[in-house]
Amino acid sequence: MGQVTGISGATNGFMHTFFWSRQRGTIDIGTLPGRNSAWNPAINNRGEIVGYSNHYPDPPPYQRAFRWSFTSGMEDLGVLQTGASSSPVARAINDTGMIAGDSWVSGNTYHAFAWTRSGGMVDIDTPGHHASTPVGVSNKGMVAGNSMDPSNDNAGRIFWWTRAGGMRWHKQEGMVDLSRRLIRAPAGLVLYAALAIADDGTIAASSNAGAVLLKPVQACGCGHAFGAIASPDIVQPGAAVDASVGFVAGDSPSRYEIGWSWGDGTAERTSQAAPGAARDGSGRAAARHNYSAPGIYTITAELTDEAGNSATVSRRIVVAPAGALAGSGTVVLPAMTGQRSLIPGGKAEFRFLAPSATSPSTAQGSFHFALPGFVFASRELRVFASRGTRAQLVGTGMLNGEGNDRFTATLAAGSGVDVGKDQAGRFGLKISHTDPQTMAEVVDYDSHDAGGGARPFADGRIAAQ
């Protein structure tokens, strides 16, 4: 429709949401009463904008969700629960005017909501998660988003919700964990986060195998599906690395060829592999490689069928020499608003190889952190502090391939230096830059919790090789 919304510095020095069209130009849509900023805008095809308005730098009043249109102006959407900490955020709006967002309900608990003009704000988190955040709402009233398991904050889930039902889910079920509804999923596939939803219910999501499309269907009608590459997280130079990948054949079974690239300039192709004996047409391919130098490498597997159709999956591996400090894992993080953009929540991956006095070959070191659409890679790093099973890394790096931001990464193993899935390792990351005009520090991202603490691993390992 040629309409744009975004945020920009206003004449009062605070961030405001704007509307732009060729006919009307740029319009500052203002803020809610008692607040000086408006953030996180989303727009529908009718030019209606939603987001949240807050008081900067410190509340009260706390942020409130808003809806804006030319006819009604700025409207407060209300709250799920009244209280001093009530702070709803509107995150998406469809063309019928239905809004999806999340709001405080009690303690440190936040629930997804759906808002309509007739029904107001309704809590749609029927399972009662610790936190649930929508990422989109379709024109059919389907809401997709991410949640944290109430019994295990380390476990993130993708949810799908509809009031009226549709496809194979019904209104009696309310919010559905899509990890339990996958048809013919390759072995080892783990969903990380929902990214967007289409009107037919198709959801774009991230996973340990990369980006995937989740389609609501009665019968599969599927093409080829790749799982995640299984390999060690951390190895020493010269050690044999055994990697394998599972796949599920498409509706027209054929033979396959698997190509492997190891990220160090070497590549190979396996002999043709037929789908396994399983009735679902699944198969698995494996390869072995030796790395000669330390670093963080990307292993890539490409599956090609007889017709030339292909699919690709990759993962990173840390090659650390004796004496180096290295780590690899994932951590579940909530969505948050940075100074530059809304930063999605979900399961983030991290990898690092830190320099040490006993491993001069890793003098430059390397740190990598990734959420969907939000990737930070170090230019240089050093170990600022290391004590027992705790370490703090500092340095500079690029955010989504640009800039030269500062970062501080806080890492702690659980019981012992090596951290397994059943042990409470912790991770925290802060990224900032200097404002060129005021020379003040501007925080672009901070994954720590409200108390400044690092968050627990979903899985991972920190190792002193």
C-alpha cells in the first residue's frame, strides 16, 4: 500500500513513531499521555499502527500498548492485569484490526494477548507459560509466537493460536506447541523461534537446522527435509571430527548425494545414499574430517537428489588448542527493544574461542552470537577476567555485518569446567557504542535479566582445553 512506519528522534530529543506515505509525507504520531516516547511500531494495510509508548529514561508511568489511526489518533489499549508493573506491548496488527502483543500478569510473568475493538484485551496464554510473545497475527486471526516452558525457563517453544479454529487445530485447544505437531520431521530437528505468520497459517521459524517453513496441512505433500548436523561442539586440532545429518525423502523418493564443506577450504562428496529402510523414507549420511588449525569453522552439508533439487544445512564447530578457553551452546532469551530496532527473542546460539597465555595461536580469538536477524561477530577480543569456571570476554565487533561496537560477554560454567545439558551454565552479553555527538555510551543490546544476572544455558559447554 506504499505506507511506512518506523522510529526517529523527535524535536523533544526522544524517540517517536512516524507514519509516511507519498500522499501525506512524514507524520509524527505522538505519544500516550504522560509519556514521551513511542517504540516498536507495526502497521497494517489500512495504515493503522500499533506499538508501545513509555516514559524515558525511567518510569513511572510504565509503558502502555497503543493503537493509532488517522481517524482515532493515539489510543491506549489497556492492560491484562492492573498493577504498578503493568506494561503491555503491542507487536502486530492484521487488516481487520486485531492486535497481538504481550503484557505483565504477575511477578515476572508476561503473557501473550489478543485485542479486538469488541472484546478488548484477552489473555491467550492458556497453558500459563512464564513468558509468551507473539510475532505476528494473520488476517484470519491466527497468532504465532514464542513462549517459555513454565516448568523449565531453559526450554523455548513456538506456539500457534486461533480463536475460531482452522486447519487441524480447534478453539478448544487454544495455544498449541508446534514442536509436538511436526509431520515427518528429520531426526534431531529442534525448533527455536517463530519469525512470522502468513494468512494461510504458514509460519516462518528458526531451528537448529536453519530457517524452516511450518505449513498447517492434513497430509504432508512434502519436499526433502534436512535435520541438523550432529558433531562435537569443541575439539582439539588434529582430532577426528565425526559429523552426520538426517534427512527425510520427499513424496517422490529418489537417490541422494551428500556434499560436505568443512569451512577450512576442504570439501568432499559422499557416494550416493538411498533413503533408509524406515517407512517414512528417512535416511542418514556421515563423514569424518580433521582440522589442523584452531578457529571457529562452519560445517555445511548439501543434499542433492537425482533431479538436481538440493537443500543445505550448516553448523559451527570450535577447534581449540590445549590451554585455550572455549565455549559453545544456546540460551533462551526474551524479545527486547534495542536502540536501533526490535530484537527478536528465542533460542540464541553462541560460540567463542578466547586467547590465553598458553595458546598464542589463538591470540586474536573469536566470538559469535546469533538470534534470527541479529548476528554479532567479534573483530577482536581478550579475556578481561577469568576465575575458575567464570570468564568475562571484552572486545569489539560487528552487528549484522556493520559497525565496530564494544561487547562484554559473561560466561559461567555450572559444576565443573565442562558444562552438560543438565548443569546450570550461564551466559550474558552486552553490546554498546559511543554516541558521536554526546560521547555517551548507548546500549544496543543487553541479554541480562532485570537484576543484571546472566541467563541459564538451554544447552552448551564451556571448556578449558
